[in-house]
Amino acid sequence: MTVSHQRHSGVARTSGESGTVAVEAAIVAPALVVLMLLVVFAGRVSEGNGNVERAASEGARAASLHQNPTAARKAAIDTASANLAASGTKCAPIEAVVDTSELQPGGRVTVDVTCTASMADVALLGVPGTRTFRAHAVEVVDRYRSDP
């Protein structure tokens, strides 16, 4: 069997190789798209986890600065919600549980934040439409603060 060589644009090709680039692209392109979507998904998950952890930490810090448990709860919830909104994490809903049972000098405040975020932009991977992120933060109340 003889293979004829054709010169086109300075590249030697055999007549049996025509169309192989298109076939290779058709095979590789879907794999590259899936790989890119996996990278986007991993980034979204990592960013969501970080944002919720920061929101819980900031909420606990805000609560520890108050001396009244009601004001501390409100400050923690408002701060965590504002932190998530500023980071661009769209949660539906945001849940923040604040434990102020040890809100006293030398005590501690704990905040648990739960955020259910949409993953619709990476739905092609077959991941669930939403993902729930959870974070827990503890902040020590300053031992030397004075009550007003």
C-alpha cells in the first residue's frame, strides 16, 4: 500500500490523515470543558467555605464586644449577614445560632453560621443545585472589660 505525500503550507501530510485534527478536537474538547467546570466548582466550594468561616468569626467577635446577650445576638447575626453579603455569597437562607450563655468577662461567645448557596452555574457537572456551608466560631470575651 502506497501513501502519497502532499505538501500544504510547508507541512508534509499523508492522505490518510485528513480530518484527524477535527476528530482529536471532538474527543478532547468535552474533557477540557468538564475539567474547567470541576475547577470552577472546586473554587466555588472553597470560596463559600472561607466566606462562611469569616462570617462566623466576625459575628462571634461582634457579639463578644457587647455586654447584653440580646444586643450580642443581634450584633452577631447582623455582622455575619453583612459579611456574607459583602463577599458576594448569596445564601438562601442564612442561619446564625448565637450562644451567649457564657457572655461575661473571661467567658466566651459561640456562633454557628449555616448558608445554603446556589451552584446553578456549575449544574452541567451534575452537582446538586445548592450546597450548604457551615462554620463554627468561638470568641473569648475580654476579661478586663468594664460594664457600663
